[in-house]
Amino acid sequence: MHKEELLVVSRYPESDMAWLAQHYTLHVLADTTDRAALLADVAPRVRVLATNGESGADATLIDALPKLEVIVSYGVGVDAIDLAHAARRGIRVTNTPEVLTGDVADFGIALMLAIARQIPQNDALVRAGQWGTASFPLTTRMFGKRLGIVGLGRVGRAVARRAEAFDMKIAYHDRIRFEDVAYDYHPSAAALAREVDFLMVCAAADQIPRGAIGLEVFDALGPEGILVNVARGSIIDEPVLLAYLRERRIRGAALDVYWNEPAIDLRWRSLPNVVLQAHRASATVETRAAMAQLVRDNLAACFGGRPLVTEFTGHLAKA
């Protein structure tokens, strides 16, 4: 039986790769030692490119595939895909929105609690047998505090609903003011940061310049403020954040995303006032299964000549 050919940028989880291999002829860029040769070989035949939110697809890769019709992405973020170039080529893009919203929001709350109450640091002291000898400093509470959310899309709203259960006062910044929420709106991230105790970044990065959350925002957040990022590392001015944390010009940060993942800046390891995670906000069995199913459904729709299930149109930018 003939199998459609599929070019995969980076390997998906092995169970997903096994399923794809049963249904398609796979060519995996990450597995080859001669990328140029593989691209030259498959270019006349490949109509669909499978990628993820981290690997994306730049203009060079897109142009190496003259027959390309659809880019299918495993993840909600599309900032690593050159959307403008894809649009110029008439190439459609899909992602996996909505199915990861709850897990990312849960993780944002978990990170906020972890940094406020210094849960990882206290865990380390207990594991080291220092309970009773080491000093456990007092922490700061989360309930009743002021939370600012940058990006009130799906994840931002889910975080806000959860934060309401902690009696937090919620405010937000987004490109527009939303009339369907009662939260205070601020016209800039800096204006928001000036009025909150915790600042959580939930915005998608496809329409935000690299390093947009930087010096002005951190100055406004101040020495008692805490930053949480469950969006994209590119949104934060990372060198400035590192300096502000080292100099205690903000209280702390809890991060799931960074520049240059996974080879992140080694200076993160030495900072005592951070909680670091390995881009795991959506990493639950349930959510990854749902993401994989959307990828399968979009592939089936594409090769079957049917409308794509979750075509990215730009209106999902704050997912």
C-alpha cells in the first residue's frame, strides 16, 4: 500500500513516531548527518512538513521544499515558524491549541507557589539532612496578593480563574482591552508590573519582539516583585533578567522557558532566587496524547483533501 511521505523536523515522542511510521513514509531531519542531501532527495515529493513549537520552520527550510503545502506543528506556539514566508508561499500552518491550556495554567500556578514559598530550596535542605541545623528563611505568601498577567488569551484566562481561588487581585496587559472581564487593564507591561506583586507572562511570542519584557518592566516590578514565565523565553530580555536577579533588583523568578533551549545560560544554575523547569508546562500524558491526536487529524485532513482541523490564522496569537 502506498504511503504518503512526511518530513519530520525533530522527533516526536517515540509512541507518536511509531504511529506515524505505520501510516506514512517518514524522513527525519534530526536523524540525518547530511541535511542538504536529505532535503534534495525529498524536495520533489514532500507536501507536508511536521515540526514542533521549538524547532519550527524557517524560510530556508520552507524554500528547500518547493512542493510544500502544509506545516503541521505539535504545540500551540508558532513563533519558530516563519509565518510570513509561509503565507507568501501559500503554505498553510496548523498547531494544537486549547488542549494544553489547563495544564499550562496549572503549571503557572505551581511555579508561582514554588518560588513564593521556596519549595525547591526547602526540599533540597530536607534531602541534604539539614532540617534542624540549617536556617529555613521565611517566605512570602501568594494568597491575597496582586497578580499581573501579560497576555489574557486562553492560558492567561485559565490562570486568572485559578488565581481567583487564591483571593488574588488580578490585572492584565494585552494588545487590546477585553470587555468581557472585570480585571483591571493596563496599557503596557511596565504599567502593569508597577501595580502587582507577581507578574506572569502568558502571551504567545509570534507578535512580540524578542526581549520585550526587559529593564523597564523589571524596574517597575521592583525588588519585592516576582516574575513567572510559562510562555516563550524569547519574550524576556534574559541578560537583563539575570543581572536583576543576581543584584536582587527583583525578588525572584520561576521559569519554564529560556533563550537557547535546552543549552541555557549556565548562570541560571548559580542563582538561589529562581525556580527552573525544562519547558514542561504541557508535559502530561493526557495533554501530549491530545496534541498528538490533533497532529494526526490534521495530517489525515491534509492528505485526504479535507479542511484542516486547527489551521492557524493569526487569531490564535494569544493562545
